[in-house]
Amino acid sequence: MKFFIDTADVSEIQELAKTGMIDGVTTNPSLIAKTGQNFTEIIREICSIIDGPVSAEVTANDAPTMIKEGHKLAKISKNVVIKVPLTVNGLKTCKVLSDEGTMVNVTLCFSAAQAILAAKVGASYISPFVGRLDDIGLDGMDLISDIYNIYNNYPSFTTQILVASVRSPKHVVDAASIGADVITLPPSALRQLYNHPLTDNGLDLFLKDWAATGQSIL
């Protein structure tokens, strides 16, 4: 499974990139707005840090303008992925850009039917929002399972499942168990993956026992 980090905070990306665990980055207009910086410059800076896919989302609602925005964003760097919403105009845009060889991430997916449409128009990634489904009393992982099973029925579908709106380590483990290709998670959720009280307690015990020996490796 690939790990994408869901943030536009350059300092966070730089720090987490050092771990070797980050395969890509996803952003959205809300995350960019929080930085208070220029959209294009933020994407360019992120692409200079991360070699993998970096999702940059269009902000228009009509297909012709979405396509123009997609063309402009794609010129920033070869690893930019154009992010479009799962609307009729978003799918039209995906079809055009995908046919041109541009990677497209279709976002805000909440049903398997929508995921089928994204695959039909050549999306590189489909982004189902599991946390938001959980918020309304549904099980977001049921959607991931449905999409996985459907895509596996059709070898011509090359769209990767990019699990989004991740809230906890359980989402990560469940998505990996199902077989999702990618998971994108905020820095806080990523750090939860390696934090465990038993690990901390065990390390404390080891260090105390070692200190009692009076030895030093160096």
C-alpha cells in the first residue's frame, strides 16, 4: 500500500518525507487556503520535495474551465495529478485530461456507482471518503470493499483506489486488509500508526536495564 500525506503544510511534508514512508501528497482548496500562500507556488514547492504524485485540485465548476485549470496545473511539474470532483463536469474533464496522458484523481466519491464512472473515463485514482461516510452512520470500509471487488472484475479498469478522509489507524489497517492501493492521511493520523503505549513502556524498561549495566556501545 502507498502512503500519501493529506496536507499543504510544506514543513510537515519536509519532515515526514525524511521517514521514507511518504509516496505522494494530496491537497485540496481548503488545505491550500489554510496556508495563506499562493496556490501555484505551494504546489511547485511540494513537487520539489516529493517525487511521487501530488494532487492539485481544480476550483471551477464547468468542464471547459476545469480543463483549462487542469492544463495550467499540469505544467507545474510532471508529477502533478489533477484532482476533479465526482460531478458530470468533473468526469468530462477527467476524460479529456486522461486521454491526453495527464494523471487525474477523482475525488468526493461516496458510492460504488460513482467509482465505476470514474474508472470508465480513465481516472488514475478514485478517492472514496470513508470518514465522512462513518460520520453519517454508514461504514466507509464497505464502500472500499465494494469498489475493490468491482474493479477486480474488470482488468481494463486501471484506476487505483485512494482511500481518503482517514481518521484513525483502524481505517489504515482495514483499507490495507481489503487491498486498497493508496491511503491518504493527515500527518496526525500517520503519527498515530507508530505510537503505542506498550512500545513506549517496553523501550523505557530496556533503557533502564541497560543503564544499570554501566556499559556504553560507543
